Amino acid sequence: MKKIIVIIGVTFLFGLVIFYFTFIFGWMSFRRNKDTPEKYLSYIVVRKQVYTKDKAEISKKFRYQVDKHIDFFYSEVFDDDTQIIIDTILYSPDFNKVAIFVLTKNSTSKKLAPDVNSDWYYDGSCYLGTRQKDTFSLSWIGPSFDNSPDKTKLIDQVHEYYFRLYATEKDPKDRYRYNLNDIRFWNAPIWKEQEDKKQREKEFQEFKKKHPEDVYEPKQ
């Protein structure tokens, strides 16, 4: 009987050791290594006048996307009453590239099942932008963070993802190589991908103008 108990005990301990090194230890290593190394942290400071001007221009771009229900703003819940909040604009060293954390504020009455404990709810996401004279060419990279009644918690969630977790995403194209607070991010593969995407969209729009009969677009 004692021998059986000993065998069961040893087996249990062995199982715990395997579980620890398979799951817990690996998870802890992952947690330790997801932060941007301190030597690569980006500390780009822009003049207040430039930031204010850029913020106003980007807000206009987002308002247009709301009106047309484009990209992050595709849903019909985004309308004239939607408040657009630009939380953060990150700049490349030459100030010609930006990453924008954008939030929206909507009335909970727009929901199918409104939250009786809150009058508002917030959504958030991220765009990349390249400077073009006095404006920006924007592209949505996602993901979206939705339906939060707490603005502060949503901002924390957005920051946590893009500053700490983004570089842990797996992708064969290596788009997620660096977090957005990493100075190396500004030359990451995702920028080339976004420019290619915008070029394809431009070509599609030109084709649509010339051959509208060959383009089918479902009704909104």
C-alpha cells in the first residue's frame, strides 16, 4: 500500500514538473520578454504647435471616414453624434510617419442591449499615417477594442497591447516585429505592406471610375 502511495506521489510530482515547464515557465518567460528593450525605447518629442495642427488634420480625416463608414468606422453606429478622441500620436524620428491611437465615444442607446449603468461606451484602435505636405495618408492596422464603459480602462488596454503585446503576435510576414514604442518600428515591414495596400486601393478606385459596370459593391 505504501509503495502504491509513493508511486502515486512521485507520479503527481512529476506531472506538476512537466506542467510547470510546459505551461507556467514558458508563460512567465513570455511575460518577461514582451517589453521593448530599454535601449530601443522611442522618445520622440514634437513641438506643441505641430502636434496640435496634426491632431486637427487627422481628426478631419477620421470624421470623413465616419461619414463614409470606412475601415475602423465601418459600422452604422458611427455617425454625426460619434465623438472622436485622439488619445496619442506617436512620431518617427523624421516626423514623416505617425501612429495614432483613436477612441470613439457613443451613446449606449445605440446598442441593441443598452447598459443601464452607463450613458456612454468607448471603442478604440490604431492607425498608421505618412505625412503628405499638410495632410496624412492613413491606414488602419487594428485590432479593435470595443464596448468599454470606462474610457481610462480602454486606453490602458490599447496602450498595453501596442506597447507591450504587439511584438508577440506571430505572422509569417513578420509585420509584428516591434512594439510601437520601439524606435525600430518605423522601419518595420508593416509600413511597406500598408503602402502596398494603399496603392492597390488607389488602382481599384481608378479602375472603378473608368469601368463602373465591372465593379459590384454591396449596398451598405
